[in-house]
Amino acid sequence: MTGNFNAWSMLRKLFWQDLAIILTVFVLARLISLVIRWIIVRFAEKVHPRSRLLLLRFLPAVRLLAGIGAVAVIVPIIVEPTLRNIVALLVSVGLALAFALKDYGSSLVAGVATVLENTYQPGDWIEVDGTYGEVKSIGARATRIVTPDDTEVIIPHTHFWSTNIFNASSGNRSLLCVADFYLHPDHDAALARKRLEEIAQTSSYRKPESSVTVIVLEKPWGTHYRVKAYVKESREQFLFLTDLTVRGKEAVRSLGIRFAQAMYAETKH
């Protein structure tokens, strides 16, 4: 009860004039934010396209500053501006911020651990929670990766504590690529394997002097070939897979080998 009493004693006795001022401040802050937003948006549509996004970045900052300004005006109206009340208010705000930003602090610590342990670095290709892409930057709070579809994904460092992180390149320019082929079970497996191995070895995207491996797996619906080879440059991995797939299909057809059909695959389930 004493704590509640002290908390309420910080507040001033408000009259209807004070409430009117508070309401006016809120409305003015909202209007100022809307007007500035309208001006920035209109101006952004008229400038060079390269400057448009730069101007639009100011919109969240404008709303934040308007809110901070409104709070700065309203707090002295509500709270008695004594030294004791100011200290108590600052302590309360500090505790609230510490509780609200605990996840942010965890991200900062995880970011330091990521850098010290060298879990991944810019240029690596990683997969986190099913998202695969190239690491573009490692910030204080999060890592930014770009997927093959050119979509930027921001991953908080807190995933470092509890999520498996798959690093395909680990600081190397090259990484292993796997091209899959599904063929009808009735064929010469040794000949098909040799031909697919030659296709990978002659690809211009393959890392020079790296080995090529062809794994053959027999399934109820057909034969599964996995052509494994290292790409010369990690950013060319999808071009490499495309080259293996297109040239590999052509080679398989030239051998008179049929591909596994959907009805064979359905028997798998």
C-alpha cells in the first residue's frame, strides 16, 4: 500500500484545463506527424528515383520524434517536477526499458559470440529456420542475408542460442552442389553414372581440380542419381545446378534411358 501511495503522490491533481492541454498536445503531435509525412511523400514522388527511398526512410523517425515531443510536454503536466519524483520516474523508465529490451540485449551478446566463434561471415551461404541465402552483413542485433530470389531476410542473433545454423561455404568461395536425377529402373546404371560424371567434369562452373561424385540409390519407383560437385564461385551455384540439369537430361535421353514417371513416385507414399 505504501508503494502505491508513493506512486500516486507523484501525480499532480489535474483539472479540466490540464486534460484539454494534454488532448491538444496529442492531437497536434498527430497532425504534425501527418503533415510532415504528407510533405515527405509528395516530395519523394518528385525527386530522382535514387533519392526516393532515402527520403522515405525519414518517415519512421518523424513519427518517433513527434511522439517523444508529445510525451516531453505532457509528463511535466501530470507529474510534480520535484527532484525526488524525477529520480523515481527515471528509475521506473529505466526498469521498463531494461525489461522491454532484454531480448535486444540477448541479441547483442549472441552477436558478439557469433563474431568471436566465427560461426559465419559475410559472403557465406547459410540456412537458418529454412531460409537459405548469402550473408550480406552482420550487425549488432541481427544478420542480414539475401535469398536466391533477391529477398533480404533479417535474422536476430538470438537464433544463435537455440537454432541449428547450416553453413554451406564456411568462408570458402566454393561450395558443394547436388543435382538430382530420377530415372526409370530398367537401364544400364554404370553407363548412366559414367555419363553424368562426365557432364559434371566438363561444366565451366565446376571448381578446377575438384572431384565429382555420383551416388546411385535404388527406390521402389526408380533409380535416384545424385551428382555432387563443387562450384567455382558460390554465387554461381544455381547456374551450375541448371547447367548440370539441362546437359544431364540431354545426355540421359541420348542414351535412350527413360525418366521415372509420377505414377512410380506415388507408390513411394
